[in-house]
Amino acid sequence: MRRSPRDSAESARKIGRRGLLLGAVQAGAVAVLALRMRSMQLAHADEYRLLSEGNSIKIRLLPPARGLIHDRNGYLLAGNESNYRVTITRQDAGDVAEVLARLRRLIALSDAEADTILAEIRRRSPITPFTIAERISWEEFSRIAVNAPALPGVTPEVGLSRVYPRGGDLAHVLGYVGPVSDFDLGRIEDPDPLLRIPRFQIGKVGIEAKMEQALRGQAGSRRVEVNSAGREMRELSRQEGDPGDALQLTIDYRLQNYVQARLGEESASAVIIDVTNGDVMAIASAPTFDPNLFVRGISSATYRGLNENDHRPLADKTVQGLYPPGSTYKMVTALAALEAGVIDPKETIRCPGYVEVGGRKFHCWRPAGHGNMNLQQSLEQSCDVYYYDLSQRVGIDKISDMARRLGLGQRHDLPMSAVAEGLAPTQAWKKRRYGRDWVIGDTLNATIGQGYVLTSPLQLAVMTARIASGRAVEPRLIRSRNGVEVPAPPAPALEIDPAFLVAIRAGMDAVVNAPRGTANGSRVVAAEMRMAGKTGTSQVRNISAAEREGGVTANDDLPWRQRDHALFVAFAPVEAPKYAVALVVEHGGGGSAVAAPLARDMLLFALYGKLPPLSAYPESQRTRIQNQRDQMILVDPDEAPPTASTRA
Amino acid sequence: MSLLDYGLRSPPTGIRKVLYINWPLVVLLSAIACVGFLMLYSVAGGRIEVWAEPQMKRFGAGMAGMFVIAMVPIWLWRNLSALAYGFALLLLIAVDLFGDVGMGAQRWLELGPLRLQPSEVMKIALVMALAAYYDWLDIRRTSRLIWVAIPAVLILVPTALVLAQPDLGTALMLVMGGGLVMFAAGVSLWYFGTLAALGVAAVAAVLQSRGTSWQLLRDYQYRRVDVFLDPASDPLGAGYNITQAQIALGSGGWAGRGFMQGTQSRLNFLPEKHTDFIFTTLAEEFGFVGGISLLTLYALVLAFCIHSALSNKDRYASLLTLGIGATFFLYFAVNMGMVMGLLPVVGVPLPLVSYGGTAMMILLMAFGLVQSAHVHRPR
């Protein structure tokens, strides 16, 4: 071994004794710890549990102010207002009925309300505060605060609540907020403790929902000392949260207000976008509703009224509504044919009023026929037979490919709820979907925007903007976030021969400005403001996704419901396009008679930035336009500022 | 003794040593560390990457270090004891001169990617040095004044350096850890009696010096003492930690509130919830059952150390094992005593459970020494 025999027996014995002693000390200490644990966790657990539940120092979360939303000119679209409310805690109140009676001398409460509240309080836990009244006035709030000594258990509280100062004008764009529901908690994987705050509001639909993370902000916290009854005695420390991001939309509120007012109570929708950069200037669905109703708690009767209305005010038709585009689709077919080289713009096709394909007759809308048509004339007079012929030459797949390049049949990434994809059908799609082969009749239907083709007003607006600008513009809704511009790189040029686009634009010009154009009645006479467009009248009702699942085959098989949808797409000015509009009036009748005049008014308002001078309209129409204006109520955001209580 | 020991005259050599490692101890240490991972996962609100994952990596590294150290013969470590002590002393001086200031104290030394707390190293180096000293010292001289003075200096020099940081908790740990080794080595009980008397006098002096020009401790250290004596005196300031910790612990009850259900820690009532106060979360979420289980694991580690030390005929190995066991004991006893309100708040982590790099790795390496002593015991 390596060592001297110094490790004698004596040493070992000594270490053994001291080691044992050390072990005993350690064992004793462990026993003390165990006993202490037992005493705290078993003998006195209840006391500590009580202390923990009624912990005299409580952390209260401070809900952050939700991010404000403005329009492109800085008008407030969604703000926050102080919400004064009064709560009662039964345990502290003692005689609830007596306290309530005293409270009723200070704030307005009907007998029925008081009875309901009394019954409700008795049912609830005695220690949780119960909200007696919300949105009480500042005067009522201060009256209660002053009389606090006479009102045991009653607490006046102040919180922030979302408010939409523009009411229904942007209901579908902004959506609305509501208290977090159990459904929300189950659906979203979001550990943010803010969501656990009772009555905390989160976005339910629209931008409020899609931009929830940005708008919500970060919670602050404060440490308060509370008494055993849970009433706050004093605030110990406070850390403010970060308010949510402020958003600026591309929407021009004045225009939006005008468009909404112009659509009125029709079941209709309109989208106006800037063809140069895709900014959505206005996007309105009618009829609309007041989103503030949802924030404040909508009554079931009102909700039922909205939900059962056959004009579907709750639906956002601009992005969710899918319609057969009707003749507005003819630009797509024409561009596909031009690109495939199967037609020359000057070439004429004779329209006898119908064409027979595969043993079936396909009619032109004009039974007598149009005679010889070239490309420009075919658009101008919306000849169906010309396009029946074209479609057979070019085939459905090329048409649908062109549709997608123009922005149809694809989901545009806007922060709105349930943005629909639409449909630009192909042979492979039908085979996959229905297990049946594509037939030539399908092509003929599709080519005039019927049959399987489905588009949303947003997509039609994008299509028009792309045709007008020659660029693959993408729509966008958020202009800046916390004052920082959202970058909008210039859209790449469409990979379409500019000469073809010029031919199409000439055709759309003719639709409005040529004497035989289908929308000639809606022409603009002001120089440099002239409009080009295309009418559409689609002969089927709005096909829901469910119906498509069920297997709608051809237009003829569909049940006929009331009147046609009226569509119109347009851009202006013709010489240097600035804005594009797409408009759909459900069951409105003909596109030229119903949709075109509305679209003209909206485009002119966008171009002038205000109501256009009457001189922009053809002379014969000015009196009628004036009359119609007299009946319309518009909001001037400069004269009607949002309520004073609205704040950041 | 396992079956393999039968008939062996000398310690095992080569790879066969692995078979002589005390595997139950490895399992115990791993079990304790797993409790730590679980609690770190819980206090991070169910996220593993915040604390649990780095802790696991360090545990892996520490375990590797433990095995390497265990394979090296214990007599080599004995010969390196003085060197280790000197190295640790240099580190302590370095940290006083160049160390990082964290939480009002200079404790950390940045060595490349490593963030080292030299006082942790010193705890083990001191035990090694004292064990080597008593191994060398003629046993009859153990209680002579001059031969007691030498180890006292060995203890007090690093203690003074640690106090200068200032880190009262670690300084006390060094004194007590060193004292326990001297006790085990057989130093006369008279010395300990005298020391205890002097200690009482020193405490009196420290308390007396408060507010005078020769004040011995920092203000925050006095406040901790006040708070220990009466936590209710300042429930929101200095007493806040201890009050909240006790509420968390006590409210756990028999079986606790359940994993990840502790309201005290979840709602951020608890300070330092991932380091010094992690035991409160365990006690709140797993209750008495959980707390006692962890305490039992710790007690079993101690029992192993004492058994191994007493059955080892090598004096250095015995003293080292006892000393490391005692240091380990001081860690968890002081930490638990603190959160249970039995001791004043001093910054001592819960060994192998609290989040913290150096403490865990050094402790595992120390157990490597214990294993080496066990593997290479004379037979």
C-alpha cells in the first residue's frame, strides 16, 4: 500500500465516533425540517391556504389600451372609451335590498331591473363582485363614489371599452370585439393571462380578430393590498402596460361613408382600390349594422333580427360573397384568346343570336343577334356568341389560368374574416371534384362568367385594377402600424403583352363611352375623368359553398330566384387609371341599369375626394342626380368629431 | 459490499472500476436533479427552453465530470488538494479584483464562455485541503493549539475574501463546512465550545455596530436579520419574500395543488422562484408528499456519505467524504430552513434543484471525489 501505517486503529475509531455524531446532527436537522414541513403543510395548511387565497397582497393585471385604428387621413375608426360601471359584493353589502334601494336614488334603475339584479345577486357567490350597471355617466359614477360610506359593498369601477365612432360604416372591415368566451379560450392557444380577466375584450371578427395580437398590447400590473373581504386598501406599486399598436388603414373614411350611404339598404357590396398600389380605398357591404351593439352586449331580439334578415347584414359580401361574374368575365376570356393567338382584335365573328354546340343551343342575351362583331364591339355590346366562339378556340384551362393571373380564384391576403377563394375552374378540377369529365358546355358557360365560375367583389376589383394598370397589384388594407409605413413595393408588371391590355381597355372604354355601349347611360362627361368599365348580369343566385358541395352542375339546373345580380366593374380616368371599382347588387336586375350608375358615383367621389360637381354628369341626368343627393345623408368627419370620451 | 468485492485484496483497476462506482448514489443524484428539471419547467410556465433545458445540459456535463473524477485514484486527488486550495484562493482574489457585479455583489468570474462563482469552488477545495491536512497531521497533535490554528487560517482566509464580495451566506457556509471537517477529524470539543461563545459575542458585536461608523455588515444584511426575526414587520419590502414563500409552502397541504397549478408562484408572488426559492414551488404544487420525498432523497445521499466514510479505512477519503456530505447537507438544510422561516434569508441554492450553472457542476464533481474515495477504498 501507498502509505505509512499512521491510520491507526485510534484514528479510525475517532473518525467513526465523530462521523456518527455528525450523522446524528444531520439526521436531527433533517428531522427538524420534516417536522417544520409537517407543521406548516399539515397542521396549519388551512391557515396558509386561506392566506394564499385571500393573500393580502394581490397582483392585479392592468389591461392595456387596445390599439387605435385610423383611416388614411387620420380619422378615428376604432377607439376606446372610459366605461364606468358599478359592482356590488354581497358579503360586504349586508342587507343587499336596502343598499340597492339606496343606490337607486343615485342611478336610474327600473323596478324590473332592480328585481332581476336582486335575484341574480342572491344566486351568485357572496364574495365575487356582481356588475349592477355598466356605462353609467360620469355624474352617476361620482355620485356613487361620494356616497360610498352609505353603500357598503358597492364599488364604482372604471375600465376601457371599445367604441366605433363611425357606427356601421366600417362594420365589416373592422369587425368588433367582445368578451373572451369559453369557446375562444378553447379555440386559441394563447397563454396571455390577460384573457383570463373577466370581461376582457378581444377581436371577434374582421381586423379586430385578424390583427388581435398587434392590437391587444401588453398587460401592466399593479400590486395592491386588499383586506380580507377583497377590497383594495392601497396600491403598492404600478407598472403600466404597453398599449396595442395603432393601425392606419388604407381606407378613406369619407369615401367609405359615401359608398356605404350610396349602397343603402340594398343587398350589395362595393370595393374601390387604388390601381397603382392596391390600397383598398373603400370596401363596403350593405346593409350594415352597428358594431357597437356587439361590444355593449346585443339583445337576442336584435341579434335574431340581424341574423334572419334575408339581406344578410352580418355577412361581409365584399370578401365572403361569391357570385358568378357574368359578363364582367369576358375580359378574361378575351385576354386568354389574344394571348393564345386564336383571335385578332380586328377579326369579326357573326352573332346570329345563338350558337349550337353539342346539340344544345346557347343563346346570346340579345335574341336577334348582334351581326358581325370584332373584339371591341363584343365588349361594348357584351355579345355572348362572340365569346362562345372564342372559348371553344382557346379552351377552359387557358381561360382559368388567365383568371388567376388577374387575381380571380385565389385568396387575397387581407386581414378580414373568411376571405373567400372563389373559383376559376379547370378540367382537372371538375374531374377531381365531381369525378366527371369537363364538357364543352361547361366552357361556354364559364366563358361568360356563369356555371362554375365564382368571384368575390374584391377579386373583381383586383382584376379591374390589374387590367387598368398592367401590374399585378395586390390589395392591402393596413397602411401603417404605430406610425411606421407598411412597405408597399411596386407591383410587378403582369406578364401579358401590353398591346392586348390596350385592346381590352379600349373595349371597356367603348362600353361606357360609345353610343351603343351597354353602360353608355353612366358615362362621365368631365374631361380627364372619363370612366371605362364592363357591365355584368349574372343569371344565377348567389351560390353558397354548401350548395357547391351538394353538386351544382349547370346554370340551367339551378332554381331561379327572383331577379338577376347586377354587376359592374370600372376604372377611371381612362387615360391615366387611378381607381378601380367592383360593385355587385344582389338580385338588383341589370348591371347597366342598376350597378353602373352607382359605380360611377363612387369612382367620381374617389377621384374628386368629395361629391363631384354636377357638370361631371351628362346634362340630361343632372336634375335626377341632384334630387338623389338631396335625399342622402353623409357624415363630414371634420364637423362631427368622435365623442369626447374617446381616447387612447 | 457487492458480490464483486469478494476475495479482492486491492482496489480495482482499469475499466472494471466502473462496476465499483456506487450506482445507487448516481441514481439518487439523478432523481434529485429530475425534481429540479420538473420544477424549472413548471416555474417557467410550462416552457422547457427557459431554465430546464440549460439545466439539463449542465447536469449532463457535471455527470460526465463526476465519472471522470471517480476514475482517478483518490490518492492522486489527495496530493492535488493543496494545489486545488491555492487555485481556488487565486480565483477568489481574482473575483474580488475583476469580478462581475451582480445583485450588488461581486461573485462572478467570466472565464471565456464559463461563468464561474469561485466561492463555490472554494467550498470543495477547502474540504479537500482540510482532509489532506488532517491526513498528514500526526493524530496525537490534532488538538494542540498551533495545529488547530493552521486549519483555522485555511478557513478564515477564503471566508474573509468571500465576505468582502460581500456574500454573508457563502462565508457562513465556508466556516461551518470547514468547522464540520475539523470536528470530524477529532479536534477537541473545547475549541468548538469556545468558538460558540465567541460566535455569540460576535453576533452581539455585529448587532451593536449597526448604525455606527464601524458597522460590520451592509444595510441589506441587517434588514434580512430584522425580517427573519419578525417577517411581519415589513410584509411588502424585505419581508415580502419570506412571507410569500411561507404562504406558498403552507398552502400546499398534503398533496399540493398539482403540477403547474401553484397559484403563488404562477402569479409571480414569489421572488427568485427558479433559484433560491424553488423549494416553495415544489411544496406548493406537490405538497407535503413532494417536500418530504425530496428531503428523503437528500437524507439518503447523506446516509450514503456517512456509511461510505465510516467503512473507509483511508483517513483522507473518510474526511473528504464526510466533509462533502456535510457541505451538501448545509446547502439543503440552510435553503429549506430559510424558506420555511427557520433561518434568515441567505443566498444559498437548493443543491441540484435550483437553477444555476456553477453550483450544480461543482457539486457533481465533488460527488466524483466521493465516488473516487469509494471506488479506491483500501480493502
